[in-house]
Amino acid sequence: MTAIAAAPLLAFATDSYRRAGLGEAEAALCADTLVQADLWGHQSHGVMRLPWYVARLQSGACRAEATPTVVVDAGAIAVVDGQDGMGQVMAGFAVGEAVRRAKAHGVGVVALRHSGHFGTAMYFTRQIAAAGCIGFLTTTASPSMAPWGGRDKRIGNNPWSWAAPVRQGRPPMVLDIANSGVARGKVYLAQKRGEAIPPGWALDADGRPTTDPAAAIEGIILPMAGHKGSGIAVMMDVLAGVLPGGVFGAGVVGPYRAEGRSGAGQLMIALDIARFLPLEEFCARMQALVAELKSVPRAEGVEEIFHPGEIEARAEERQRREGILLPDDTRAALRVLAEALGQDGALFA
């Protein structure tokens, strides 16, 4: 299998989105979120998803021409209607709004409704960190988990991310997690690869433990940390679904389906660090925290302790040099997409 350089992969994905109806800037943004996820080593959120997003654009479930509309403008707070557009476009708009409002008020809070799945949350919280703020982002997702003790899907894994700058040559500190024990995209990735999933990831439709990814998709994904993960997922639904005035709970449609408006909602927060203490001092304190974490005696078999987000930064460095290895099934799916859109699929031969 030949590694693919990031630049031609990005060009292909951008062209795919353009052919599906997105404008130049929107296509470039949406493509970059996918390739960046692959560079970070999160292939469950990478170009594997490109055919899914294209299918939703072609069906009209996601509106290519949608533009974010501010429906509440209250100083530090904004509520934005995504008009059923691409979640990446809406989240990109929200970053600008949240940072602008944070610089004016110390905090910027943007609630999105009628948005869509936006890919990897850390793509956007890292942008907030780069602007000298601490960033938070959460989103609703299509139902994949049951309320704790149940066996019927009613809540999404509703992921969330925090990011803060470190600087002095170090990547930002970033946490990006789902409230399920594993992101559902990893189950789809295992299915595509023909691999079993580990015990403890999921139950089948009858509520029995399963290692079959297809049965897991039909059944329920288990929450992280038992009742704690389930409870956090519900509270994220409050922040990203109920509070923005949009869809919540079982009403959200995921990117895996070509039909049906997404209804996903998001909540983004930016905290202007300079309102708390000088940014340089904050970063020096962050560097001290990182140094303290790394100085801890290592457990057996552990070569290095990483701060949150550092593994992804290392993976990006390596894969920008060496290229991205895509699974055979992803290559095959992208060849099919290229043929359907009239593109050259030789990149994935």
C-alpha cells in the first residue's frame, strides 16, 4: 500500500465537495477537516467520511448553499441558525464569532442550531487556542447509546473538546472525546476493515455484549465510565441541543445516512486568557504544567508521557513527511466516489 501525500488528498476532497455543490471556500474547509483528522491519526473521522458527506449534499439533506444566520445577538452571546448547512461551515463561522466576542467581553458563547456533523471537534477548538483563548466545543450526535440501564438508543455520544495554548514550540493542550467508550466512527472503521471490535465497546440489539461491528451499529454503543459517561452525554445534549433551541435526543440524524436533515446543534465557548492574566504568563504556567506531567515516573513499558493533544501533533509531523496510509476499503470507496463525480481516481489505485 502506497502512502498518499496530504496535498493531493486535500485537492481531491476539495474538488469532490465542489462537484457536490459547495463553494470554493466551503469545500476547502470541509476537505481540510477530513485530511487533518487523518493526519492526526483519527481515520474514523478522516476521508473515509467523504462519500457520506457528498451523499448528504446530493440528496439535499444538507444544503450546500446554506449560510449561518445570527438570530440572537446579545453581546457575549450569539445564537446561530445553520439553515441545515454543513456543520464544518457553521462551526468555522462560530469560531470567528466566539473569538471576536471573547476579545470584546472576555467570553464569547455561540449556540448553533439546525447545523450538521462537523467532523473532529479539536479542529475548531485548536483555532480558538491559536487566538489566545481557551476553547470549548460540544455537539449533539445521532442516537447511539441508551440512557444508563436501558437498551434502546436515545442519546448520542455527544462529544466535546477543550483546547488551550502552550507555545514555546509545543502543540496546544487539547482534549477531544466522545462520551461513549469509543467513537462510533471507530466501529464503522472496524466494519470496513472486516475486523472484530474489542469486548466492552457495544451491545447488540438484544442487549447482549458483541464484538461484531455490524451488530454493534444495530445495537448500542456503551458509554465511557458507565453511568458517568451516560450522564455527561445527556448534559451535553442540554448544552448543544436543548439550549440552542434546536433538535435534541433521538431526533438528530448522523452523517452515516444520506437522507434526513441532521438537526445537530453545538455550543462553542471562547475565554480570552488575557482577561485573566497576561497571555505570556499563562503560557509559561502551561509549560510548567506540561513539564510536571512529563516528569512523573513512567509505568512499566511506557517510553514517554504525553500531554493531551501531543500524540496527534506527533502523528501529523510524521504523516506530513511520510504520507497517509489509507485502508484498502477507504481507497476503494474513494475510487467509486471519483467515478461517480467524474474525477480521476488514480490517487487511490
